[in-house]
Amino acid sequence: MGYPFKPHPRETLVLSKYFGEREAISLDGWQERGGYTALKNALGMDPVAITNVVKESGLRGRGGAGFPTGLKWSFMKLGDGKPHYLCCNADESEPGTFKDREIMRWTPHALIEGCAIASYAIGAETCYIYIRGEFTEPLQRMEAAVKEAYAAGIIGPNAMGSGKTVNVWVHKGAGAYICGEETAMMNSIEGKRGNPRIKPPFPAVSGVFGMPTTINNVETLAAVPHILNNGAEWYKKMARADNPKSTGTKLWSVCGNIARPGNYEVEMGFPFKDFLYDLCGGPPTGRKFKAVIPGGSSVPFMNMEEAEAALMDYEGMVAQGTMLGSAGCIVFDDAQSIPKQVARLARFYAHESCAQCTQCREGTAWTTKIVERIVDGNGTSEDLDTLLDIAEQMTGKTICVLSDSCAAPVVSALQRFRGEFEALIKRKVQPAVPVVA
Amino acid sequence: MSHRPSASAGSALKPAPHGHEAAPYKQVFVGETRERLEELIKRYPTRQAVLLPALWMVQDVNGWVSEEGMVETADVLGLTPAYVKGVVTFYTMYHQHPVGKYFIQVCTTTPCNVCGAEDVVNAFLEQTGCDELGVTSPDGRFTVIEVECLGACGFATPVMVNSEFIENVTPDRVPDIVGRLKRS
């Protein structure tokens, strides 16, 4: 629902049904709402059958990459005699995104249930939920819920009396955006600096502690119990008629210059124009929308023409030159300077670069310096070409995609709002100290 | 962008120029805390895996992670102090200098920035008497920093005071928030 606002009639409430409902937080409250029935059933199923249901449902990763979840699970070789691990990515740090936070605050047991089902399906006896250190309230709620679930025998050495072992532990991060990258997260769990690892080997072969590992986003895992309870067909139907590749519901975090910021849950393929103006209430009074970043700060900007034509699923966003990403939607109104906000985004990436790869370490810092000097009125006519050249050098050349993520807003902003940058360069600020003859 | 910090990674904290001496180091991994650490170790196949949780314990007890804290952690987990320092310096939430009694983090990343977060930062600097971002106030009570995305963008501007998370902070709410901290 559009938490903190009331649900809108055009939303489809699955994951967010109990946002804002204090009674749903506790184990009792969650079980009264049908919680843990999916886990109970799952523990009596063949793990491969669970993976097949998830595959059939069309569920794709909700963290940003959109990889098919069932397929990811099927990469885990069952019965290989090695310990397997599940890591739940709750390091939600992508600017614009705050959906996992609400899942953990309001429905912590939904996440534990999803983690337990997924662990069993991939042959893992241990799941680590990696939560960013700044999320003090979600951490507290998740830790309390894990404790309750252990005490009730729902997880632990004999999960729900099944004889199967499912351990779920909360692991607290310490402030690093990059730890949301799956291989960086595994290093962080191992007690290392959060530097991403070169792939291959992929995590399903050699992941955390060198063992087969699956990493799934909070929202992905929280959707799993609903899919098992209601069936793959039910989930698949929530899609555009002409696009079966994106299925189910999606939580959209909406923020920036908009009347009703919050989390909204709609079916895949929902028209973005209706979403912005109807569900979210349009721009703040007296203003107009100027631009939207629809999928967290790492995806390209859209102008309003593109945004109003977009459909809210993986392919619909690609069709408008951007990506669904984490569905963290940042809206800019006509009072905002795009160059200033690009500078701020670049500064974010420069701050968060792990500095392993030269292209990223240097590229994010130089991008920041150049865009900031343009904003300060000290830009030169060559700066825009230099920025594009740097962006080119930063794309597709590094261990992880943080570098690409810094380049995407720069390039897309220059494509759509080049005039704003040029105006700043032309209106060059005069030297502060007048030259005395 | 009057208070633009360095774009380079790493801690935004600066040593306090006001001559505050850090309190003597309190040993961390003894008694109940040591037991908690040993319990945590059982969750992982290696002792090294509890390095982040162990450093949190050091910070909880001492308020920051000093060289002594790194040495004690290294000893307990069978690591070298140099290795531990390498990890500490990677993560922004471990304080490498003592901080004020109230450590105030204001999110100023893009979504909050377009909602006026820079004005919130300025209001905190003014109300707390901090001259500069990352520098503790002369009375030792406050340290204000800008923080990158706190993950609560729909509740702009989110502010963290120690572990307390405050949503929807606007400049006009800042005097009340700081006033409450001054009284407590």
C-alpha cells in the first residue's frame, strides 16, 4: 500500500498488505494472518518441486538485476556434500529505494518464512540476512522475530517438526553501499573489506566461505510464501497480456518532488503516468514534473514524455531507455537543477566506490569534480565531452557495476537535459577578485 | 553546496580540534560480552566472520574504535591488528575518532537533497554549535555529518541521532530535536 498513506484502490496488496499494522509484526499476529503455512507445506515437499513452482511463477529478482529466481535456485547442485548458504540481501542502500525497510519493519516474519523456504529449496541449512547498519529499527524487528521463530521451533534444528535444519541469522553491516553487491556482501559476511569479487566463479559454485551460495533480495524472498500458497498461475496472471516476462506485484518506492511519497504495490505492467498522477498525487502544488529516475539512482533518467509513456515492468522500462532496477523512483520537479542533482549523485558514487578498479576510483571522483565545477559556474566548453568520455571508460570495464551506475545518470542527463549544463557553462561565473589594472 | 565534504571514500570524521581527550580504553571481550561473542561465532564456519559484529561491540562499549580496540579484537579472533584496521577503515559506521555524545547523521543524497536536506544540515550545525561537518562541538556534545542515503527517501529528510532514526525532519523541527538532546 502507499504506506504511509492509505491503500489506493488501484494497488494490488500482497507484500504490503500489513504495512502500518502493528499487530502483524509479532509471531502470533503473523500466524493469525496465515503466516508459516507455506513453510509448513514446503518442508514436506521435494526441494526441486519448490524451485519449479518459483520458476513457473516467473518471479524475478527484485534487487535490481531482475534475474529469474527459480533459475538462480536451480544452479545450486543438491546433494554435492558441501554446506550451502542463502544470503538475504537487506543492505538496501540504493538512493530512492526504501521498500525492503518497510517489509522488515512491518512483516519481519514474512521475510523469515521466505528465507526458510528458499534455504530448504537450495539445500542450505544456514541463511544470513545482511541488514545495513543504519537500519536500526528493521534490525531490531528482524532480530526479535528471529528469536521468536527459534523459540517456537519454526526455524532451528527441527524446523516445524520436519526434522530439517533451517537456521536464519541476522548479520549487521557497518555502512557501505557496495555491500549490496552480492560478492561484496559475501566478503563482508566473512569479516573482510566489502570489495566485490571477480566472477566467475559464480556464487552458486563458490560463494560465501567458498561454498555454493544463493543471494536473493528481501522483496524476492518475501514473495515466495505467497507464490507457494496461491500457486504459480495466480502469480503469472499479474502481468501485461502482451508481456509474460514480468510477473507478479512490485513494490515501488516513490520519493523526491511528489505529493504523496511512499511505497506502492502494483501489478507488473501498470501505466506509469497513472501511477505518478493518480496514485502518488502528481507534483507538489504549483509545480510540474521535470524528470524521473524510475529504478534507483543507478538507472538512466527519463524525461516526462518517456515517463508518461512507460509501463511499469522490466521490459516496459527498457523500452523507454531506462531500467526497472530496484523500483526506487526519484521524481524531480521543475524547480530542480538537473546538473546539481547529477553532481550530487556522482558524489554519492565517488564516496561509495570501493576503489579496487581504477576506472571506478578515478572515474567517479573526476566525474564529481567536473560536474561540481560546472554547477559552480567554472565549467568549460570541453567539459561535457570529457564527461561522456569518462563515462565511456567507466562502463563495462570493472569488477562490479558501481562504475556503470555512476556513468548512467551522467550520460542520460546529458542526453535529455544537455541545455541545462550548457547554460551553466555559458553563464560562467566571473572571478571573485576583480583584476585591478 | 556550502558544506561539501570530500568526494573520496572513507570516514567523514575529523579529529576534534578542541583538545578533548579520549576516555581510557575499556576492555570489551570479557564477561558477558565475551560470552555473546562466542555464541555468535557458532553461527559461522570461521572466527573471522564475526569481525564486523565484534567491532560493533567495541564501539558500543567505547563509543569509537580505537587502535586498542583493534588490537583487542585481533587478539580475540586470531587476526592481525593491521588486518582489522583494514576492515575498520572500509566501513563508514565505525568511528575512527571519538565523537560527540550525540552523533547526528543527516541524509543529503539526491532524493533528500531535492526535498531540502541541505537546509536541514545547516540548521543542525547552527543549533548544535558545531563549526564544521565532522568536527565535534566545543562542549563535546554534538557531531554532525552528512551521510549517504539512509534508505528512507520517502520520509525526507531522515536523520539519525546515535541509533535513533527520525523521519521527515525539516529545518523548523531542528531546534526542538536539538533542544531535547541538550536537556537529556
